[in-house]
Amino acid sequence: MKKTLVVANWKMAPRNLLEAKSLLSSLKRLANKSNVSLVVAPPAPFISSFGASLRGGNLFLGAQDVSFYEGGAHTGEYSAAMLRSCNVSYVIVGHSERRGAGETNDMVAKKVRAALDAKLKVILCIGEHNRDKDGEYLEELRTQMRESLHGIFASDLKNMVIAYEPVWAIGRTAAFALPSSELVQTALFIRKVLSELFDNGSALSLQILYGGSVERGNAESIAECGAVTGALVGHASLSSEEFADVVAAFDQ
Ligand code: PGA
């Protein structure tokens, strides 16, 4: 069983480096007293400063995106090797907000490959846009997984984590998050698709996180349902007190 992982996806916050460093200090204190592995994924401008101050322990540095190019004329992009050289361990790939800005499954697959080749661990985000009662959203998930994992081998999966984030549940409040009974079913479906794409062993061992309005009010029921071994936390990771409560719920 893999160690529980809780990821703080800060998105485009906080407002400046000073505030970011202060939030990082509270995360370091939290990581020191927690058994859960923590990842902080700050905005790209803060990465190199954070990388210089994070060495070892339970808190790892993550990036919110990566280019699939190794280098060259790609203004605004940064490579997996650059991230690695700044002490980044994890990269979030295929977040719905990146997909919403035009990232396709094909691009996601290339980013996953580039990140793995640079020895980064990948947090691959998947999730349906809507839930329909006929279950068509399951096909959306299957296609997303098949195409986003194109070119990935079973042997790569030990360096990957799936973050299941239903798009409709992101950025809302705990009351609107996916109920844990439905999370159990969806996690089973994800493992079924993984077994179709790879093999049963890989399907069972790959770590799945839940994301989408994880807050202190629902973290416990998500942790207790047993379907996932951690969470990808957006807005609730910007308050050190609330994030500590979320982490505590997974630290059982
Ligand atoms: P949220 O974001 O916790 O604010 O819903 C999660 C995410 O988008 O990763």
C-alpha cells in the first residue's frame, strides 16, 4: 500500500513571493508532524525559491504543468529537466484548467512521457465534465485515460498517481463534491480501465487521489471511504488551518 499523499495545488495564488513563503513555512511545520506525504505545487515563478529551501522530509515540491518539448523556441514554457533541476519531484499533468485552456489528451500523453523521462513523478488528472444518469460520463473517462496514457508502459506506473477530479466538482464547496459512495464506484471503474490498458497488478497498485472541493467538511468521509489514498486540494490548501484539517483527516 502506498503512503497517503495530499497535494496542495495553489493554482494562481498567493499574490506574491512573500505570502507564498509564509504559506510554505506553515506547510513545512505541518509536514514535520504528519505521516502523510505532502506535495506543494506553487505557481511557476515561486518554484526555484521553494526548491532551494526544500530538502528531504515529508514535503515535496510539485509543478502545475510542464512542456512536452525539451527546449527551443517555446515562449512561456518550461521543460521537465528544468523543473528537475529546481528540485521538483512531482508534476500535475492534464489538470482540467489546463485542458480547458486547450490541452488535448494527445498533449497530456506527451507531457506525461516527457515528465517521466526526466525522472519526475506524474500526477495525472482525469475527470468527467458532467454526470449523466445513463453513465456516458464513464466513456468520457475511459477515452481520457486511454488517450492520456498513450505511450505509457506498465513499468512507468510506479512513478504515477491518478488524480480523479470531476470537473463539475472543482472550485465549489464540500456540499457539492462527489459523494463518497459514488467515489467508490468511480475508483473501481478507473481500476477496471487500468486493467484493460495494462494489467490487473498495475490496476490495483496505482495510487488514486480525489480532487474537487476537498475541504475540512468532507475530507474525513473521502478518506474513510477507502477508495482513494489521498487528495488533490485546491482552494482549501490556501488556508494553512483548513489544509491542516484536511491532512489530519487523511492521517489515520
Ligand atoms: P478545488 O480544486 O479543491 O478548489 O476544487 C481542486 C483542483 O482543481 O485541483
